[in-house]
Amino acid sequence: MEGKSLCDVVSEPDEASSSVIKDSLTFSELSHSTRKLSLVLSEFKENKIMESSPIRSAVDSLETELQRAKALVASPRYLSSPNKRIEEITENLGRSIGLVLFASHDVSMTGKEKLEALRREMMSAVQFSAASSDSRSDFLEDVETKGTESDYEEENFVGEIVEVEKDVSCSSAEEVALQLKCGDDDQLKVALLALNALIRDNEAASEWIDSEGVIRILFSRLSSTTSVNRLSIIQNLRSFVAQNDEIKNKMTEVEYLSALVKSLTRDVDEQREAVGLLSTLSDVSAVRRRIGRIQGCIVMLVAIFNGEDQTASHDAGKLLAALSSNNQNALHMAEAGYFKPLIKYLTEGSDMSKILMATAISRMELRDETRASIGEDGAIPPLVKMFKEGKLEAKLSSLSALQNLSTLKENTNRLINSGIVPSLLQLLFSVTSVLMTLREPASAILARIAKSDTMLVNHDIALQMFSLLSLSSPIIQQHLLEALNSIASHSSASKVRRKMKENGSIQLLLPFLTETNHEIRIGAFKLIHTLSKELSDELMEQLGETNLLNIVNILSSSTSESEKTTAAGILCNLPINDKKATEILKKANLLPILVSIMTSKPATSTALLSHHLIENIAGIIMRFTITSNLKLQLYSAENRVIPVLVKMLSEGPIIAKCRAATSLAQLSKNSLNLRKSKKSTWLCVPPSAEAFCEVHNGYCFVKSTFCLVKANAVSPLIKILQGSQREADEAALEALSTLLQDEIWENGCSCIEKMSGIEAIIKVIELGSIKTREKAVWILERVFRVEDYRVKYGESAQVVLIDLAQNGDTQLKPIVAKLLAQLELLQVQSSYF
């Protein structure tokens, strides 16, 4: 290898050609040509068209040849270089310029003319042998005249560029080692290409690698050179390993591995090569032992494994698998979001490894996506097995891990399917002191599991939990109440709620209403509220006056809106016809409390109250506005209930609107009888003209006659019918119908028509329920008694009415027939119906 050129040129000149070269080519000419080419090439590279792949490839090849020429000129042995060496360099430069000119043959670019002139100047200084001269001249001539060839031929020629680059001449091994160690970035680039040729041609012997310290040199340059050179260094290192498996042992130093790990953070090509080399090196035990300790290594490997580059992902997966033989590495992988090794330890590891992994899961801050991934990968069955069969430490670590995973619904189903529920209950009933520390995480898991419908299969579970309430610590009580609330709140849990009621659940819960622990108190409160929906007429008996007053006090004084909402919900569930309950609530000043809650905030901020609180307040007010108790209605009106109800019509949630409309309808049914007649002689001071109501044809007042017109309630009632939600339609129509009583129906129709209510009523006939349609048709029958309204609205109504007559409910057909007869579309006694 000493002094020998390691790569031959495509063909060598004969003796005659060498003689010509010796006479015509001087060292100074080559030096001059390289300097001139550098200037021309810099100008040429400023063209925007350089982004073209063929041109870029050709220029890169030319730059490589130029760097070799510069290295030869700068070498101390330049003057003693054989003419053959100079000929090779010059020839390759000229040929590479020709490739650039061909690649850019069909575009106009600055510097092309200078490149062509320089190529001719350089090639004229070199005389080729007869054997090679013709073929090479033909080749270069062909390069210059292919401007009209097809794109397919151009692509083939770009492929030729690569073939030509393989044939370029290389430096000697000694020169390669020197430039690898001392060369600048450009010289290093050339040296790395030459090194690749040495490896390719099996000329990089182990002795030379060791004696020159090539591995150490490459790793030292890896941290300080350009990205192109870093990529080339790693590729050469991979080539070394592929050629000689023993070289792996020379790359196990921590500083070398750290340099490769740093490359994992760089561009995709370098990353791909680095992870590939690390994967190959992982066969060595020292590498596996050291690499997992390098900061950031495992995090980057997990990121690459999850990335889009399939090659890099495969190598990263292989490397992670190799590193996972160490349980600490498996923990680091889990922290980075890769859990398969951890789960494997949970399934197959030693008892201590299982405890270590379970403890790690319990302490991690997990996102729901991560919890899902851990559950899908199979962590729950081995954790449940640890809890059921393991010793105390295993039980505690596994329960804590399951507690962390159980916040996700999918995982609670997996827990139920694993059969953990009986074991949890058994643990909660245990009085063994050594197991007491396990009861809190067990109760927390049970609370999460209870959100699943599957828990309803066994009705006795809820009763068992009730029996544990008085025997447990505050935290466990809190979890048990959460679980019971979840079970009782299921829409299909009526059987469970009935069993709770039959077993005196309310009586067990009432003592918690005075509990100082807020979470326990609100948990018990919510459960009483849920169960109160099932108690109906028994609720007052179950609660008793004392507890009823406590609930009113909570509604009045609590600073928690959730607690206020629950208290109002329980009071709302008291039967409206329970006179005893009404009297107790009136004495407790409940009505003023409700009005205060609804009016204490700015007028525009009803939306700040929770929907459920407003709905419950509206439900309670209904008991104070029943039509049969005029005294109670007057009490309600005096306490400013009517403005609150009208506000609910405009701003409240749909259920509150429905309940408010019902209360207003109950009040309005007495308005006609309470009005002050225009002809009354007993009035000492006649009311103002503003007090006169055209609908009731008398003097009306909000507080004393409950008039919908004077309360400005008609418009919001009609807007309910115009809206997209249908739940309050029936109640709104019921309220409007109170304006159409026999004595005042014409005035009421006029009022509704002025506010565009008739179109809204027709709309309800088309979209509403049977009861809603029945009420709407009743109103229309009164409206269409007026001829002007029949003319104005009859056409739009008849289409809906005919459809209802043909396809509607049979019980509506008689009244629809009567209405169609009014519109003169059917005879009143038509046999159609």
C-alpha cells in the first residue's frame, strides 16, 4: 500500500501520450486552473436553477474533483508528483465540467461560457492515448450535443454521473489518514470519499485502522464538522462494522456512543444512519450497558421508534428491545411513553421487578392517551393478579398502579372484566390491620369502576357499600359515596334505587347532612337527591321537618353552588300536593330565598347560575303558584315571583322555561276573576289608563291579578314556540290559552296575532307532540272564528292540518275536522273522519 494509488482511472494513457503530457502540462498550469475554476464555479453556483437535482449532482461531483486537485497542489510532494497523477486530476476535472455543462444544457445560466472555455483550455493541455482518446472525446462530444434528447435519456445520464463518481481516482492510505485527522471540512469531505473507496475495495486493513487510529479520528471529527461530513463519517463507520465484525469492540467507548446519541437529534439522514449503527453495536454487551445511561438516548430512541421513517423506526425498535434487558432502561422507556418492556416485566419478571414496574406506573403523571395505551398493551391483568395473589408490598404497588389507570373509562371496563370487584369488596370488609393501608386505593378504584353500567348486574354491591359507610375512614367514605352516586345515577338503575329505598338508605344518609367534611356532606347530599326521585309521596315522611329545615338552611347559606343545586333538587322533588311540606317551606321563608338567589346577581347574568339550579328553583316555585290556592298565589306575587318567572322564560334553560310557563299559566287562570272592572263604582281613586288591560277588559296589576299581558310574558311565551327546542311548547301554549277564555277570547286572539303568535302556533302543529298539537289546534279553532284571521292565515294552516288529518293521531281527527270545516275545506259532518 506504501505510495500506491488505490483506485485506477477508467483507462490509462499510453507511452506516447505520457510524453506529450510531460512536455505540455506543467505544475503551474494545474495550480492556475484550480484557482480559476474556483472563481468560475462560485459564480456559477449563484444561479437559482442550482436547485435542480441533475445540476446539483453534477456540481457536487465537480467540487469533489476540485478538492482533490487542490489537495495535490497544496501537498509538500506536489513538485515530485508524477505526470501521470497530474494528468488524472486534470482529466477528471475536465470531464466533470463537461457533466455540469450537459446537466444544464437546456437552461441559460451565468458562467456557462466561462466553464466551457476553461474546460477546453484544460483538455487541450492533456493529450490522451490513442486507445482512449477517441472514446473519451466521443463521450464528451456526446455530452455537449444531447440538448434535444428526451427527459428519459437525461435521467439515464444523471445515473451515469453516479457511475463516473465511482471511478474517480483516490488518494493513498497515508494521505487519507492525514486528511481525516488534520484536513479542514472540505479536505475532510474528500478524504471521507477516499476512505469509502478503501473500504469498498477491501484495502482498509485492521492493522492500518489500528496504527492510524482511524476509529478514534472519525469519532473526534464527528462532533465538530459539517452535517454532510457527519453523515459520511457514520456511513463509513457502518461500512467498517459491516466488513469486520470485530471492529464493533473498538466503538464501545462512552464518548463514542455519546457522539452517536447526539446525532440522533440531528437531521433525518444522519439520525437514520446513527440509529442504524447503534442498533448494530448493541450486540456488544458493553454497549447495551453504557448506552442506556447516556442522557436523552432512550427518549430519542422512543421518538424515532414512533416516527415516520420506517427504516429508522425498525432500528430504534431493535435497539430498544436490546436495551430493555435492563429493568432500569425499561423504566426510562416507560417515562418516555414506551411501555411494552415494562409490561413484559409485569408479566414475566421477578417479584421485585413486578413491584418496581407497578410502583413506577403509580407515580407517573399519565395522560388519557397513555393510560389507554398501557391498558391496550395488557398491563391490567398482571396488575390484578399481583393484587389478588401477591404479598402486601405487591398488593399495595399494584393497587396504586390500577388507581392511576382507572381514571379512564376503557380501563375500568378492563378491570371489571378481570374480576377485581369481589376482591375489592372483600378487602374493604377486612379488619386485618396489615391490610388497612390497602383500603383507600381499593375504595378509589371501586369509585371509578362504579361509573360503568356493568356494575348494575349485581344489585347487592350497592347495599354492601352502604353497610361499609359507618365503618370507614373519611377518605373511604368519600370514595364509597362517589361510587354509590355513580351506581344510583344510571338511567337503568331503577331496581338498584328501589332496593336502596327499601333498605332505608335515606335514613342512613341523613346524619351526613351535618358532616363537617364538605366532600362527604355533598356526596351524601347528592345521593339523597338521586334517591328522592324514586320516593314520591314518601319523601316528606323520610326526611321529616327537621331535616327539611336543614336543607332549606343549606340552600340559603351555602357558598357552594353545587350544594345549593342539590338542596334545591331535593326540595323540587317534594310532591306539589303535599300541603304539610308547603307550609313548612313557607314558614322557612323559602320563597324569598329563591327570589334572592335569582335576583342577587346582575340582571344580565342569569347564565352565570347553573342550569340545574335554575331548573330546580323553577320546579319549587310551581308548588307556590297552584291555581287552587289563591292565597298562596298572592303570597308568591307579593314576593316578586312573577318577574323571576318571566326572566326564566327569556334566559333560562328549556326545562326552566317549561316550569316557569306552567307557573304563569296557573297564575293566569285566575286573572279574569281578579281583574278590576272598568265599571266598578267602589274604587275611590280610579286606576291610571296604563293599568287598563285590553285582553281582560279591566284594570290589571302584576301583583294582584297576575296578568300575563301586564307582566310582559306574552312575547317570551311566543318566542318559545318560535325556537328550535320543543320541550316547553305545551306549557307555553297552556299559558297562552288562558288569554282565550270564553269571555275574552277575541281580545286574546288579537293580542297573540299582534305578536306574530299565530304563525308560531301553526309551526307547533307541524312539529309538536300529540298533547302539544291538541292544545295548538284548540287555540287555532278560536283564532279562526275571526274571518280576518281565516283569510290571513288559513292557507298556511290548511297544508299542515290536512297532513295531520291524514297521518296524525286518531284522537286529533275530530277537532282537526272541525277546524278544516271552519276553513271551508270540509263539511262539518264529513264522513272522512
